[in-house]
Amino acid sequence: MDTDKNQYETPKQQTPGETGSAAATAQKILEQGAEAYGQAEQAVSDVYDKTAQKVSETYEKAKSYSNENPGKTILIALGVGIGLGLLLGASSHRSRTSRIAQPVVNALSDIALEFFR
């Protein structure tokens, strides 16, 4: 019966030295986690700032290009609209428009590339 009694006893409590080392280890892990979180937050912030700067620069370039070349910009927009219309139309009518959509889109993208060079 003594062995049954030992099964249900509460575990031995840790000594004060052991408790301190566990708390110190837990504190060290928390500090490392906070440091890693701070580094990740800084990296994300840096990438966001760089991306926002590049998008802003690209937008300004596109805006100035469209101001300098309004005719080309209108033709490019028209070509993109026609290409997208054909692609979206091709999804519902596969037989007839699928033969037309791909060559038109390729031609329009070639024209657009020539304008941006």
C-alpha cells in the first residue's frame, strides 16, 4: 500500500536555487524573444519604407512620361484595355476568341515595350 500512496503524492518542490535558475532562464528567453521581435519589426519597417519610396518614384516617372507623351499614353491605355477585354472575353467564349486573344495581347505588349524604351 505504501507504493500506491507514493504515486499520488505531490511532486517535490524545487529548492530556491533551482527556482532562481528557471526564472533566470525564462527571463533570458523572454529577452531573446523581445530582441528578435524588435529586429523583425525594424526589418519590416525598412523594407516597407524602401518599397514605398520605389513606388513613389515609379509613379512620378509614369506621371511625367504621361505628361510628356500624352498620345503614346492614350494608345498604351487603349491597347491595355483592348487586351484585357479580349482576355476576359476569351474566358467565356473559348472557341473563337482564344485564337485571337493571344496574338493581339502579344502584339500590344510588344508595342507597349517599344514606347517605354
